[in-house]
Amino acid sequence: MLTTALILVPLAGALVVWLLPWSRFAAGSIALLVSLVEVGLWITALAGFDFGESGLQDSARASWFSDLEVSYHVGLYGFSLWLVGLTVVAMAAAIGYGLWAERERARTYFGLMLFLTGAVVGVFTAQDLLLFYAFFEGMLIPLYALIGVWGGRGRQAATIKFVIYTVAGSLLMLVSIIVFGLSQGTFDLVDSGTSDSPWLFLGFAVAFAIKAPLFPLHGWLPDAYRESPPEVAAVLSGVVSKAAVYGLLRIAIAKFPEPADDFRLTILVLAAVGLVYGSFLAFRAPDVRGVIAYSSLAQMGLITLGLFAGNSSGLNGAVLQSVVHGLVSTTLFLLAGGIERRASTGELASLGGLAKGRPLLATMLMTVGVIALAVPGSAAFAGEFLILAGVFDQGWVWAVIGAVAIVLAAMYVLRLISAVLHEREGSAVPSEALDLRPAELGLLVPLVACLLALSAWPAAVTDRAFSDGDVRTLQAVQRGEEDGSAFLAALRDGDGWAEYAPIEEDAP
Amino acid sequence: MSVAAWICLLAPLAGAFAITLLGDLVPRRVAGLVATASVAASFAAAVFMFVTVLGLDGEERQRLTTAWNWLSVGDLDVGLSLLVDPLSVMMALIVAGVGSLIVAYSIGYMAGDDEERRFFAYMALFVFSMLLLVLAGNFLILLAGWGLVGLSSYLLIGFHHERPSAIAAAKKAFIMNAVGDAAMALAFFLLVYETGTLDYLTAFERVDGLSSTVVNLVALGLLGGAVAKSAQIPLHTWLPDAMEGPTPVSALIHAATMVTAGVYLIVRAHPLFEAAPSVQDLAAGLGAVTIVVAGLIALVQTDIKRVIAYSTMSQIGYMFLAAGIGAYANGMFHLMTHAFFKALLFLAAGVVIHALVNEQDMRKMGGLRRLMPRTWIAMLIGGLALVGMPPLSGFFSKDSILASALATGDGYGYVLFAAGLLGAFLTGVYTFRLLFLVFGGEPSGFVREHLHTEHGEGPRWMTAPVAALAVLAVVGGGVQVAGIWHPLADFLDSIVAVDRESLALVEPTVTQDWVTSILAVGAGLLGIGVAWLIYGARRVAAPRMAALRNPLERKLYFDELYQAVFYYPAVGIARGWTRFVEGPLIGGSISGVASATRELGRGVGHAQTGYLRTYALAIAAGLAVLAMVFVSVR
Amino acid sequence: MNGPDVTWYLAVASILFATGALGVLLRRSPLIVLLSLEIMLNGANLALIAFARQQGDLDGQIFALAVMAVAASEVVVGLGLIVAMARRRLVLDVDELTTLRG
């Protein structure tokens, strides 16, 4: 029930905003209110969630096409709970930014944002493949409109690229879904078993690799991130990319353990390349958004490394890093939006000296920046450490590449910070540019507070992403008593896997 | 005791938060007072811990306190834990004690600066980070403190962020430290993989079971981090540039505390290093090389702070040497005394700089002896302690290290000993070169014009800590007198994590102590004499020696080397990939798809001839086909 | 039943149909194309009626009536188009009217 509410509340809110003749401020306020209610709902779900229990929680099921065994089946796992949390918080911040930025055609805009919220939450909670696909595509429509209408000068080209890439991937995924569903006899993720078809795996994997994005399928990324309005870029980079992470974990890896193993090396290589490539390109990107965009590419490569590390350390790290990167990316893009409003440009060559007389802006950018570069002690560092420690199992090479990426991250983040804040006031910076306004602070402070809280206690997420049963299974995996498919089988079995007992007897 | 540990750690953090949140609401002076008070509270807590630890003995002397589970790596749980034992307590005392003196000094030094509050927030943050580092109970929290210390250093070096040189120096420091961080992280991955733990005590127990390759790699990674943090060759180029930060920053971070973190790490992880003897020898060797090279470069510096910076590098070389040969207590002893006299030197230099309206070039100074007598005395004390003249503190600590080198008995030890003696000579030369240039002779034109001492040599906030440090520099050596009494060594003995009674690997005999002291003092006096000849009495002109001088002035071209090997290739790769990979990838793929679609459309479009009869024929033909299919299927 | 066999009627119908088809495909004047189309339709009608007569079922004749009605309307539209074209002084040659060429 709670899960369905989490999906339907924003959709209902979207309808309300669209259909009734609100003023711009009213539409925005209602949207913000709905998004905050959504956050409240999530907190309720969090409070009621039993992290010790394995399997799907807060689930709801209703039959849709019974002859194909397609149903409306939604529910939450530990890790999807955290991803939903990231979604609602980031969307609330983005809607708040849209309200503050006084977007034109407010009713359409806020309706689309709310619709997007509902669609993304749907992606994270759907347990039926066709339902998942519906929500996955449902994310695309509002994004297309949001970028295409409210975006920057090159928005047409950016949108077209974005749509072509995404839809190409989605088509592959649709084919895989259909074949998988028909061969399994059901489209339900919890009920269906695994398959060892590499083609089906690739269909899913390519679609998610485009969404994440993973090198070299990232062609849509720079333009989309540059031309979107800042809050949409924040959502794209922070939230929508995590849909790919979720898909890879819940579908590609869990349902296709053998192909995942077969393709592991290839994917690790591509992820590592993306990590290094994105870092280098971020180091020389000429504008604020470019740095954040390529850094996103690098971070998604890192998260993918964690996903395919094949052990609990990597998976926990991937989940934690997804949440952390989502928050960091959202904050950075919102800050970038603020900077662009003040200086009318994001070009680093024209910026500089923003720290003088604007301590709030400087502190905020510095704080998020150092968390972004994963300074030891931060949540991002915890995630990165877990991922690299996990992928070390696959070979020391990956960890060395990760270590190199640590240094590169320091280089590009410090370059960004200095180019924006330090030295002489840039040519585009008006000296009367204001410090962060209370509205901006209201958006950014909660995000940064979450990040700082996670930095003090990363175990909040990592200890609670996969239940104890999962962990015991994984420990057995690491002790070599089981092979990797056991954990994923546990994920697959969903409700019924309390019966998965082999290691219960000698549980530590 | 656990409570004291948490108070010690968190007081400065609370101070930093308070200053940040209060912001403009409180006068600038209050920020400084809050910072000083919080660090002083930390010191009080550290004293409490010290007294408590003294009251216990042996095994009892270590207490691990965990707040909550910070992270779980597979089977391993890493808690947010603090370890209270003699080593961490000693470091906490030094950090908080010297730190509070320096923060108090900053109240005077930074008075009038617009951004005073930010400075004190950063200083408090730094003290917190350093305490986290030394009080950490496992390697991951140590790494967290390590990284935060690097961050604070970046913030403080780049404090005057309108200055491009300051920003460049800050970035350089952070990135070099990041390289060290990455090396340490790799070591930790290996450690987790092989031993399944990051706790100090558990990891040290499991060291025996590891293969020598693994131990060597882990130790090498740790050494890499230590070398970067302590600015030893070859990762030293950031330290001289770090002098762009305000003087109290140089005193606190780049003399007394942050740069000593590497030494602390080696002592803390001594079981690991002892299991990897070649790496430990490497540490000693790097220390020895740094002693000499840094000493040489210091001879040609013209900036007063840079001389002291290179001197720091050199002195930490001594500490690395000590840690490398297993004379841990002696290394820690020198760490402590060095904190006193080096901070003293920096702070006194700060008084001079402050009085000369921020001028740091020694060539413009001179004759301050009579104009700033108290500062002159302070720097003289600091300088003598640095050179190792009895009965000042430096004499006892430095000579104990040299004696230990002699006591190792093997050829390598003798080489280290020789390097140490050469270092003592060089220290005498550059230190007294500084003193003579700044304080000796007649007041220079610049001094006559700009010196303002109407209100005394400096504000009370500045002169009092200097005086306190001067006292410490004099008496600090009393804690350990070779051969007579060694309470410090005894105190630290209980941290030894492997099966032996005393912590030290070598114990010099009384003869060796005497021989060393005579030789070291002699070398120091010789250096002072040379300095007096050239810079004091001006009897002899400084030798030109261009072949030696030029490379030294260019700091042995390390900066150029690193630029060429790391920075330019990085920029080149980034640019190259942007043009040749990203361009085609983004533009190319999409335009490829677009043109393919267009071609396909054009191809199919040929069927639209526009002629009626074509369409009619098509209809007819299609119908015919359908009919045939229909008939045949039926 | 008296009269010729169904086959003869079908033969005439197919000759009509073929003539009409050839006319549609080969003639250039739209008016002639339209005429040929009418001939085709008549051919089809004849076949329909012949079969209806043979089956004894009236459905074919009803269908033929419907076809005649549709043919009439279609001729109206077609002739209207041709008159419109002539009024605009367009060349009445289907080979020249290729604006919809892809």
C-alpha cells in the first residue's frame, strides 16, 4: 500500500497541477508540497522497514493480463528503499529550484516534474517486467519535454540525441523482456527464474549501459547535461542514472547469473575505461557543467565496477555510492545553476573570485566538492573504498585503476573549485553578484546535511541494503562455499527464499 | 578515559562548527577565542588521558573505544573507533598543546584580516583532523584523518585565495597528498584481502601469516603515504610552496603536526615494517637523503620561511631515519622537541614578518638584533636547539637518533650516521646564516623604513606563545637523557605490539652516546663557525660554485620533473581524448545514425515515382500476389 | 437456363477488365484513364451478374448495383478533379503530374 502510494501520490499531484487553473506560484507550491509529502511517505516506509527480514516488503499485487501472467506488482527491498529515498529527496530539491527559478508555463512544468517523480519511483519498485518497462519509458517523456522546452540554446539537438540513444536501448530491452517473459511463463520478477541466454542479458545490459551511461555509449551525456535546465540535469545525473544501476542489479545480474559472469570482464573493462576517461575529460572540461557531466560518467563507471565485482563489498559499495553520487550530483548541478544565473555563463575561463564576499556559496561549493572527490572520511570515500576493496577480488589491476582515479578526481574537483571561487574575479562575474539566497540555502542545506550524515555513518546504508540472509549467503560466497549465483538466486527468490537454507545450519 | 578521548577529538570540531554557524554574528576576536578555547579543551582532555595512562601499566595501557559501526567490508566491520595508548596520547598532547599555543598566537597575527573567522574555523578543523589521525583505532579511520588533514592543509595554504601562487600551492599540496592517500588505500585493500581486518591490533597479530611479498607491498603503500605527508624526497615539492600560507599555518601544520604524521604512521605500524625490513631500510634511507638534500637546498634560500621549511624537511628526515632503524622512541622524542623549536622558529619569524609589513626576503633584512631583542633571543634559542647545542632540547633528541644509527653496527647504519652528521653541519650553516642575515650587522634600509615596533615587538597574543615555546625548547630535552634516564622510552615501550620487552630495536651504549654527542656538537659548531665567517663577520665571501648552486636554487629540478612526467601528460591526454575520442563519439555516432536513416529513407523513396501508372501497377501486382497466396494457402 | 454458358460472360468480362486495365496503365490523358477505370468496373460488374445468375443468388446483382453507385460517385470526383486541373491550365498528362514524387 505504501509503495503504491509512493508511486501514485506524485502522479495524482501531476494531474491536479495540470488540470486546474493555478497561478505560477500556486502550481509550484503545490508541486513542492506534494514532493515533501512524498518525502514524508518515504520516511514512513523507512521507519517501518524491517532490515533484518529478507525479501520484498511493502508489496502490492494485482493481476493485469492474466493470460500472460503480467501483473501490477510493486514492492521494496533494502537497496531499492534507499534509491527511492534518493529520488524523492532529489526531486523535492529540483522542484524547489524550479519554483525559485520561476519557470515559464508553470503548470506544465511542475506537472511534468511530478510525473517524472512517480515514474522513477515506479522504476525502482516495479517487480513485473512490463510494468518496469512502462515506468522506464515513462521517465523518458517528461525528460524529453523538460529538456526540449525549458532547456538552453542547443536543446533541440540534445533532446534528439538523448531520445534516440535511450529509445534504441529500450527497444532492445523490450525484445529481451518479451522473450524472457514468454519463455519463463511469467513476467513477474519475483516469480520467474533465471536464464542463461547471453542475448537476453545483452538486451538488458545495453539498455542500462546507455542509461547509466557507460563508456562508450555516453554520446548523449555532455549535450543533455549542458542544455538541460539545472534542476533537470540534477535529476538526470543524480536519479535517472541510478535507474540503470537498479536495472543492472535487479534484472541483468540477478536474472542472468551465467551471462553476467561471462561478460564480467568486458563490462569491468568498459567501466574502468569510463572511470579514467571521464576523469581525464573532466580535468580539462571548459565549463562547470562539463566537469560535473564527465565526473558523472566516471562515477557511474565506478559504480558499475562495484556491481560487477561479484561480492557483497562491491554491491554494498555500489548502492552506497549510488546514493552519495546522486546527492552530490544534484547539489552540484543546483549550485552550477546558481552560478550560471549570477554570471550568465558556466565557462570556467570567465569565472573566478566568487568566494570573495560570498562565504555561503564558497563553503557550499567547497563542501560538496571535497565530498565529490571522495576525501577520506566522506561518504563517497566509504563507497569508493568498498567498491575498490570488492573489485580487488577480481584482480589488483582494478584497484590500481581506481587508485589512479582517486588522484584524478582530486585534480578535476580542485580545478573546478579554484576556477569558480578563487583568484581574480572573472570577466563574467558581476561584483554585485549575491551570495546564496535563503531559498537556495533551503534547497542545498538539506542535501548537504544528508551527505554529512552519511559521511559520519555510511553503515546506515551499507549495513541495510541487503538483509541478513543476503549477507550470510554472501559470506558463504566469500568463504568459497558457494558460487556467486547463490546470492543472486536469493534476490530472485524474493518472498519465498526464507526457504533458501543451506547455510542456515552453520551460520556464524 | 574514553570520554576524555572523545572530548579531546570533538572539542575542536565543535569549535569549528560554532565559528561557522555563528558567522558574522560575533566579533572577529571571538572566533579566535573560541578556536583557542576548543583546542585548549582538547589539550586538557589529552592531559587527563596522559595522567590516566600513566597510572596504568603494561597491557592495561591501551583502550579502544568505538562509537558506532562506520562501514562493513564483507566480513569485516570497521568501527568509528579511537585507541588510547601511550603513543596516541603523546601525539595528542603535542598536537593539542603546541596547537593551542599557535592558535592563540594567530589571534594576534591574523588580527585585522577580513577573513579571520574563516581562518580560525579552518585551524580548528585541522586540529580535529590531526587528532582523528593520531587517536584512530584502525587504519580506515586513520586514513579518514589523513585525508581530512590534507583537506585542512589545502584550505589553510590557500587561505588568501586571491593569490594565484597560494592557490597553486594549495592544489599541489593536496594532489601530492592524494597520491599518498591512493598508495595507502591500495595497501589497505591488500591488507583487507589478506588478513580480513583493518584494526591495528588484529592486523598486527596476523602479520606473521602473510607472505613477504604481501607485507612488503603493504608496507610500501604505507611508506608512500608517509613520504607524501611528511614531505620526504621524492614527494617533497609541496612543502616549500606551502609557505604561501600564513605563518601560523606553517608553524602548526608544516612543522609541528601534519608533516609528522608520516613518522607517527611508521611507529604505529611498526610490526608491519619490521616484517618488511627492506621497506624499513628504505624509509631510513629516504630520511637520510632528505636530511642532506634539504639541508643543501636550505643554504641557498632567500625567503626566511622557506629556509625553515627545508629545515623541517631535513629534521623529519632524522625522524624517518630513526623509525627506519627501529629507534622509535628516539624518533618520537625528536618529533616532540622539533615541534617545540620549529614552531618557535616559525612563530618568531612570524613576529619579524609581521613587524616588517609582511616582508619575507632575508636579503632585505638585517640588524634586527637591537631593534627586536626579545625576538632575537627567541630565535637564537630555537636556532641553537635546532642545531643541537647542549643543554637545549634538540641536543638530546637528535643525538639519541644518531647514536642509535651508530648502534646498529652494520655498514648501512654507519652511512646513515654519516648522513646525520653531515646534516648537523649543514643545519648549523643554514640556521646561523638565517640568524646572521636577519639579526646581524646593521639595520638595512628596508628595516629602517618599515619596521614598526612602537607597541613592542608584537601584540601580547603573539609574544606570549613564543615565550612559552622558547621555554619548552630549552627544557623539553629533559624528558630523556641518554644513558641517565629515559621515561619517554619507558612510557612508549608498552605500545610494542610484537613479543619483545622494549620498543626499540637498537640500544646505543654509553660510549656510543658520548662519541655521537661530541661529533654531532662538533659538526654543529663547525657549521655555525662557517656561517659566522661568511654571514656574520663577513670575512669570507659565499662561494659562487655555480655548478652546485644553480641546481640547488632550482630545487634539484624536481618541480620541472613532475610537471613533465605528470602534469603535461595529463593535460595532453585529456585534450587528446576530448578531440579524438569524444568528438567522433558524440558527434559521429549520432550523425552516423542520422545519415544512415536518411539514406534508407532516400532508398525507399525511390518507390514513390510520382507516376500514376506505377502506383496502379503496384496495386495490381500486389493484389495478384495476395490472390495467389490466398489461393495456394487454401 | 438458356443463353450462352457462364464462361462466355466471364470471357467478355475479363476482356473488358483487361482492356480497362491496359487503358489505366498505358494511356496518358487522365480522362482516358478514368474512362478505362469505368470499363474495368463494368467488366467486374458483368462478372458479378454472370455468377449471380449461375448461382441463382441475388447477392451478386445487389453488389453490382452498389458498385454502380460507387462508380458514379467516383466518376463525379474524378471528373471534378480533371475540370479543376483544366481550369488551372495544368497539362492533362499523368506522366507530367509527378509532384508527389518521393
